[in-house]
Amino acid sequence: MEFFRYLGASTRTSFTKLGRASFFLISILSGISSVIVRPRLLLKQLHSVGVLSFLIITISGLFVGMVLGLQGFYILSRFGAEETLGVMVAASLVRELGPVVAALLFAGRAGSALTAEIGLMKATEQLSGMEMMAIDPIKRIISPRFLAGFLSMPLLAALFSAVGIIGGQMVGSGLLGVDDGAYWSQMRANLDFQGDIINGVIKSVVFGFVTSWIALFEGYDAIPTAEGVSRATTRTVVNSAFSILGLDFILTALMFGDN
Amino acid sequence: MDNLILTQDSLVSVHNLTFSRGEKKIFDDISLEFERGKITAIMGPSGTGKTTLLKIIGGQLYPEKGSVTINGRDVHHLKREDLYILRKRMGMLFQSGALLTDMNVFDNVAYPVREHTNLPESMIRSLVLMKLEAVGLRGARDLMPNELSGGMARRVALARAIALDPMMIMYDEPFTGQDPISMGALVLLIKSLNTTLGLTSIIVSHDVHETAAIADYIYVLAGGKVVGQGTPQEIQESSSEWVQQFMNGAADGPVHFHYPAKEYMDDLLHSEKAFKPLFTRQRPLSDRKAKRKRYS
């Protein structure tokens, strides 16, 4: 009986939180028009959320591409198909690893930072202070960060994929002797713009939306104490990871299901 | 209604306010009046909901029952836009200062002016420097909030609170944690701002002497009720046990030193967790149930 009570209470808590998060999202979206009027707010956040994530995305993309090149070569060479290494590396990155790994890294770097920043602003009464100055913190603080995350994510995923493809080429052509021309021409011939690249971009747009929403909501909803902010930051990374991987499965099934 | 002083010239009126947090009743049908141009202090022991009262007056929290009117307008029945228009004429000094940490002192003070007016930058500069001069921190305009002492941060926050020339200011524990020099500076500053700008000031504090020195009228809150009210002189001479305990800083009295608990000996002898080992293979069932309850 105790178990069912616990289950019921947990379910109710989860749905209540989902409801709060939905209202929060509506207010974020309604605040976006005021961000467009003041682009300086957005530019500042694009720098801290997007530009400062460049390094981690570039380095990770390079190594993931290099590993793909290495593993792909070992497998493809068994069938004498090492010339198609470029297609394998590019398709893996553009369709899956680019959006997914970039989003996971984004959640870890930018998402956690957003949650901690908003949570600490709440704990130090900065958000209340803005309210009392008749300045809407959703419009001035939350919406610019949301828009910056939403716009940065597809660009970061594209960067991740591009650097990864170069990493694959460095290993495949540079170290393992795959023909450089074949690497690029096979990729161009077999990668579909609509089916592969656009679908990958759609995925990264969805991940950017969800990750930014989760990060900002967790910060705004955090208990305003050191422990509360710490827990909220952890929840951001965990919930973002679950959402990204779960949504990736759904989106993949919808996009590539009939192939 | 018996503890309500009826004045014709109240800027803020709190009528029959009731507010609870969970099971705990923070305010139980209290009424207060804040006269225009005067300094009114709300005093009482920690945890009596003094800060909560300021948040209710500012429209950040909603009462269960009762109303708060500012300048004749019911705060909790205003539309969001109207509430924001009203808040432009209210300043609030938070206990922590609540300065925006990514801006320097100058930009913090300029922030509400830039947000709410279309003044040219040269005029904003003059305005901000005047406000900073009033709090003695014109020379600190380029410092970041993390480079300020607690007292300086509060003075900057005060400059920001008066940036739009409000009709009233609410001070949340302005003297807490201040050294004697900063405290003296803040006391003088609050008094002089009130006099020179003709502000209506509401000070929430438990620093008896500093607050009594500048307040025109004092309310003492305890246990969700107004337990005393009057001029500082009347409060000092009050026969109320509650007021006397608070003003004289007695450790025990109507406000108990001990938080409610079961009998001490009973607690010591029958505690199920008293001898619980640090590491157990399995937690006792009661402990697991308690955890589930906490999460539910």
C-alpha cells in the first residue's frame, strides 16, 4: 500500500512539475519578441552559450571523427570497401553523432552553466530584485538565453560534424592510406542533402530547444540554496541526456524508418 | 481591527492580512498602516515573516485573506502591467543587495533608468553619479559587485532603489551583518533620504537600537500577530511581555528559546536513531518509510 502511495505521489509531483515547465515555456516564448527588439541581449548570450562552447565541440568532434575513421576502416577493409569510408564517417556524424553528441556536450557545458547561473540569481534575490524594479526577468534574463541556446545548437552540431569528417579524413587518408579523392567523392555522391543533412539539422534544432528549456526551467525552479542549485544542475544534465537520447530514437524512427 | 491606527494619510494599508506557509500561519488577521513621508519599522524575532510581509506588500506573494493597498490601489488585484507601473514608484532594498553580478556599480544603478526611460546616456550618467554621490560611492562606480563589502553593496543597492525617484522604499534587514561604521552610515543615509526626498520608508529589522533611533512608528510582530505598536518611546515603555522580551533581548519569554519538541528525557532515552550505526547493511523499515514520506 505504501508503495502505491509513493508511486501516486511521485507521479503527481512529476505532472505538476511538467505543468509548471509548460507554463514557463509559454512565458519564455512570449518574451522572445522583446529579445528581437534588443539584439544586444541575444548577442551577449550567443557568446557565452555558443562561442564559448566552440572549443569543447571542436576537440570532441575531431576525436570522434578520428575514432570513426579508425573503426570504419578496420570493418570496411574486411570487405574491401575502405573507399567508402567517407560515406560511413559522414553519414554517422551528420545523421546521429553530430546532433546527439554535440547536444550532450552542450547540456554538460552550457546547460549546466545556465542552470547554475539562473539558480544562483534566484538564490541571491537578483530575479526578485528585477521584479521589484518592474523589470520582467523572463524577458530580460530567460528568453535571451533560451534563444541563444536554440540558435547555437544547430551551428555547434554542424561544426561537430564538419570537424569530425576532417578527423575521419586525417586518419583514413593520412594514416591508413585510403584514397583522398575517393573519401570525398564517395561522400558527395552518397550523402543526401534532404535525407541526411536536413534531418540532422532538424534533430539538433529539437535538441537545442529541449536542452535550453530544461536548463533554464531547472534553474528557475531550483530551491534557492547551495544544495538546491547543485541538485538542479545535476538534474539538468541527467534530464537533458535522457531527453536527447529518447527524442533521438523517436526522430530517427520517424525520419529514417522507411529507408 | 483593534490594532489598526486610523490615519487619513496612509500610503500603504494592510487590512486583515492572513497568510500561511503549509500548515504554519505566518500572519493571522493583522492590520497595519504606513504613513506618508514617515519611517515605519516592522520589528520582531527572526522567523516572524517580516520579509514575507514586504514581499506581500510588493505583490510578489499573494495573501490568503485581506488586502494591501498602496496609494489607494489594491496591489493584489492589479493587472501585471499596472503592478509594474506601481513598482516603478516603489524601491526595495534586499538584505543581500541583489545587485546584478555581471554589471559594475555604475551599470547596476543605471539599469532601472535605462530600462524604464529613454534618457540620453549623458543624462543617465549625471543621474547615476548624483545617486552614487548621495550614498557616498561615486568613486566606486567602476567596481564589480564582488569587489564591494557588504555595507557598500547595500549602499549601491540603495542608490539603485532611489534611481527612479520612488514614492516609497522598503528596506529588508538593512543593518544585519554590518560593522558599526557601515551601520552608522546606513542609519544616517536612510534618515536623510527620507527627509530630503520625502519618501515613505518601511524598515524591516530586528536591530532594536538602530531602528528605534530613526523610526517614527514601530510595529512589533510575533506569532503571526501585531503584539505591540507605537512611537519608539511608547514601544520602550510598553507593558507587553512580548515587546519587552524583544526590546530587552531576553532569551526566554513569550517567544520560547526552545523550538517545540517532546520531553527532553523521553527524547534522549527512547530515540530509535540515537544508536544507529553509521553503516548498516539495510536501513530499518521505519527509516525507509520516513524517506518515502519526505519525497511524497
